[in-house]
Amino acid sequence: AAGVVTIVSCGLASLLYREPVELEGERVSVRGMVAEMVSIARDGRLILMTLVSMILVCSQLAVMAFLVLTLVHEVDASLPLAIGMFTLSQLAAIAGRVFWGWASDRIFGGKRALPLAAVSVITAGLSLLFGSMTPSTPVWFIAIVCAGLGFAAEGWFGVAVLGFAEIGGEEHCGSALGVSLTWVFLAAFIAPTLFGAIAEVYGFQFAWRGLGLLQ
């Protein structure tokens, strides 16, 4: 169903899109496009921000895929409670997307790397806490940690995308986004499988603690 919706949406976008007048008649060769992406990929700032984002996306996918399973199997939470905690984390993620974008402008003076560093530190601490929970952990504490994970581990993405575009500048923002997001989504593809494999062998607590150390 999601695939059908995506196909319909993309089809409508392609039918309704109109080329800007200043770009009419312009054509870019595949060779030129690849050369530009290779050139921007050498920018040290873009490399570092991409690596940070690849690490952060591992936590984002872990929260989305394994928060409920961890609560059920390690904390002995009931399924309704675990789903409630996941819902709470997603509501906090919505707030996080808005907050971190605002904070990068207002608190961090327009810098994008500093809020990503703050997110990494917060996510690291919360992942270690989440990996230490037991059936005796109070529900209110679980709620705080789950909300915090959603707020930080899922709230950073817009700041990173903006950072990629700003590094590329007006002329190369598309290439910068293309290069960086390719690597970020590759990490997003690998992370859940790797996290699940580690959890299956060593347990969910070990996997979350390892994730915290990675952050």
C-alpha cells in the first residue's frame, strides 16, 4: 500500500512539475554530474557531517525497530505499555524535529555541527540508560528515557540535511545532498539488521549499550 501511494505521488509530481524559466533548455551530462559529486565528496566538512549522520541514523532506526521489542523482552513490559512508550517516543520525535531546527538557528548561531554533537551526546547517554533497564525500572523513568530517545535520536535529521546543503552552497547543494544521503541511507539499510543480529546473539541490553558507545 505504501508503495502504491509513493508511485501515485511521484507520478503526480512529475506531471505537475514545471521547469523554472531560467533552467529551460539546460541539460547536464551524467559524466558532469558524477564529476561534481566526486568533487564535493572530498570536502572534509561534508565527510565528517556524513559520518556523524550515519552513526545517528543507526540510533534512529534502532528506536523505530527495537524499542518495543526491548521493553517486552528485557523490561517484561506488557505489549500495550510497550506500544504506548513507542507512541510517546514518536510524539517526542515530532517535537524534536521542530526544536533542533529552531535551536540550530537560535541557540547555536546557525551552526549545524554543534546541535548534531549535542544530539550524539544525549543519545549516547539515553541509549546506555535504556540498555540498563530491568523489570524493576519504574514506568515513569522508562517514559522519560523513551521520550528522550525519540526527541534526540529521531529529531536531528532536518538539521543534517540543512547542513549538507549549506556545505554544498547554492551551486552544489544538490550534489552534496546526493552524496551524503546515499551514505546515510546505506547506514539506515544496514543498521537494523546488524543491531538485530547483535541482540539475537548477545541480548538487547548489550546491543543498546554498544549503540551508546558508538554514539
